[in-house]
Amino acid sequence: MNQTDHTEESVEAGGLATAGEGKSASDAFRKLLWGTGYSLLGLLILRTFVFAPYAIPTRSMEPTILPGDAVLINQLPYYIRTPEFFPFTHWPIPHLELGGLGSLERGDVVLFRSPELYLSEDHSILFKRAVALPGDTVALVDGMIVVNGRDPEPLSLPTVHREPMDVKKAWPLLRKKRMVVVPYKGYELPLDSVTAEAWRDVLYAEGVNVTYKNRIVFINGGPATRYRFKQDYFFALGDNSTNSRDSRHFGFIPHKNLIGEAIIIFWSSGEDGIRWGRIGKGVE
């Protein structure tokens, strides 16, 4: 074999090596893209179905949660929901809603949609503590909420500010100064014109239209002396009771309005800078 043959073999070998290196780099880049895609998909699934971040703008849950805290919400305990809108748009899409993996417990700090229908979307999402569950009784006694005949404070963490509220600002059913049952699915409410009017907003949440004729109550056009509730409700308070608009003002909250449970503070900052001691603190 002459020198020319050796040179050609060397060139061919070098060409094969270069092609191999290019293919290897291409494979590595492709794997990187797939890995990034799977990671983003996993994060999207977690964000959609499991965990959601929420920044706290008000003082209504002090000292448990402060303005400037960013809280992670577990969305699985109460409902498992598919998205109602196409991501990053307001285009509605078919969605499903299934029962969650847990249940609402007295004392849970929860994120929910306010039953006050007139609120804008930015103001309709609230953080409060569930203090009364379906079947419990609530009453306003001397301006203070009583659950099942006793102060609900032992059921949760002590609040910083506890002052009697002005009864005139209370939800109409609480102004009666008597115990009111938190409705549950199957609960039967005796109806007359006075009772139906007092419960009108709760019945409206059930999709019920209340009218009257000669003091007779009509539910969705038919006469009725009792109403059987179709869903569960709960009663919630802010830990900072003197700076919180909650169930004392707007009444019972439909269980279906629940979004999730607050589990941990993953970021916190205020006027004095980053509050390192609060980061990683569980919400109790």
C-alpha cells in the first residue's frame, strides 16, 4: 500500500469520527429538549392539579399569615378540578370536577371564592380559617361568634385582635341573636315568608328563586313549606378578627367554593426586607 492509500484511509477515518461526534451532540441536545419538556409538563400538572402559589395582600389572617407572605396551596384535599380555561387565556374549555382526597376540618386555613357575587375576580378570592362545619351551629353573642355554644378560639390559634363587632354590620341571620345551623346536604329548613327572606342569599346559592304570594313561599314557582339543601356549607373567620371581612358579614360559604388548603409559607418579605424566619414555616 502506497502513501496515498494511507492518506485516504486517514481522511475517511477522520470523517467518520467527525460525523459520530456530530450525531452524539445532536442526541444530547434532543435529550435535553425532551427532558426540559417533560419537566415543564410536570410543573404544569403540579401547578394545575396539586399546588398553587398565592400572595397575601391583607392583614386579615395575622399573625398566622402576614401581608407579603407567599403561601403554597394544596388543591387536592377538597376537589380535583381540570382547568376551566385554556392556559393563559379566558377561552372556556370543558372541565371535570371530582371529590378531593381529604375533607374539610375545623381549623383548616383555606382559600376559597367569596359567596359575594358582586365582587371583582381580584377581590373574590379569600384566605380564612374554617371554624364551623356542616351541621354545626353559629351565633353572634355580645358581638362575638359562638360555635356549638362555645367560643371558637380553642378550635384554632388565638387571634391577636378580638373585639365585639357592631351587630348592625353583621350578616342578617346573625342579627337574630340565635343559633343558626350551618346547612349540609339533606338539611331541611322550615319555610315561611320571614324565614325564606332571611335565608334568601343562601337559597340563591342553591340556585333557588324565592317569591311570595299572600304570604305563601314559592320556590322556583312552586309553593313550599320546607326546603332540602343540595350541598354543604361552612363558616369562616379571619384570625385578625377586627380587620377581616368574613362569614360574620357575608354568611355561609358553599363547600364547592373551596380551592385548597394553605400548607406552607415559601416566601416572605415586608418593609424591613426578606423575613427569612418565616420562609418554610407551615401554616397551622
